[in-house]
Amino acid sequence: PQNNSPGSAIFPADFERGKMDLFIALDAERKIAGFRISPPKSGRSANISRNKTKMNLPFKGEWFVFWGGDTVSQNYHQDAPNQRFAFDIVKVDESGKTHKGDGRKNEDYYAFGQEIIATADGVIAYVVDGIHDNIPGEMNKMYVPGNLVVIKHADGEYSLFAHFKQNSIRVKVGDKVIKGQTLGLCGNSGNSSEAHLHFQVQTAPFFESEASIKTFFEKITVKRGGKTESKTDYSPVKGDIMQN
């Protein structure tokens, strides 16, 4: 065990698909009072790696970067080593709102039910489906990513798409997919308060500490501050409106 303290300890464990920390806490009678398996904590790496796989955006049409970038103010994921370079992406109207009406139903949100597509060719490595969509404003912390697809690309990088709509995923483990192929529909499952896409590229098939890598897209159009520009090899940041 590491990080021993009275009544608790953390055991580094090697699982089939990666390293995890196994935390055990005991009560006064030396019975197990708490048990948790979580990604190992480590210091932030000084080196920022980037994707080698050439990628398009994971959606059709214009979407808005709600979280994305290299600082905590741009991207709250920066405080999570296993999601450091993730994006949270939504659809907005001309006024910047993510929904119509009072936003009480998932169907009110512009992102809900929109097609999510493969960013590059690859093989489906992992799929989770069947998790219910949350009522807007509520979150399911039991399974944080919600409905999920992970694609393994030829160079060993993985793209991860989270929060799909329940029972909307159209691929299964082992399927070969091509860039632009529909994977499923955007939803509000998992640790999600409204319909959006969580997307990241990583060096492992699951969430692992420091596995997330900075992601650049091959060629996209970006609107910001009233200007529209074509960007090549670009990593979006909070506030960008972007499309392939």
C-alpha cells in the first residue's frame, strides 16, 4: 500500500486495461467502511503531447466550444489529469442560448439528438449504451461518461466520445469505421447537466492519468468575435464556433 493513514490505504493495482488506485477505508471495528477504484493521481506532466492522427471535427454543422483550451479559465478539465485536454461542445442559437423554451426537456436543447461522427478511420474499442438521459440540471455520477464510444486509430491513439443519447449508438466493439461515419446521437447521459458532447483524444482506451493529449483538427472553419477564418492544424478554445 501507498499513502497509508490511520484507517485507510491506497493500493496501486494493475488491471487488464490499465493502472488504477484501489482505496480501502476501515471503521473502528476494522471492517471495510469505504472502497473505491479510481485513476491514479500523479503530478502534471511538463510535456504536452499532441495527436498524430489527422482528424475532422466529431459533428456536422456549427457547434460551440463551451470548455476547451490550456488554462483552467478556458477549460475546467485542466484540473483532471485524465481529461486535461478534453472539450465540452454544445450547439447554440444566434443569441448564444443552448436551448429553446424553458429548457426543462432534453428535446429543448439544440444538441440533443444531433449526429456524432467519427473524427478519423479506426476500430471501435469500447462501447457503453443503455444509460438513461438525465433530466436537464440533474447529473448521474454513478457512470460519469454516460453512453460512450472509444475508437482506436492506426497509430495507437484513441478518440473518446461521451454522453450519447440512450440506445442511439450505431456501432459495436470490433467494427471498422471511417472518418465521418455516424456513431450515434448526442445526448445527456452520465455526469452531464444538459445535452453536449465530451470529446478527447488519449493514449489509452480508458480514462487514465495523463493519457489525454492536446487535440488539433486538420482543417476547420472558426467564427470568433464576428470574424470567420479557415484554420489548419488548429486546437479550438472556449468561445469558438466551429464546423468542418
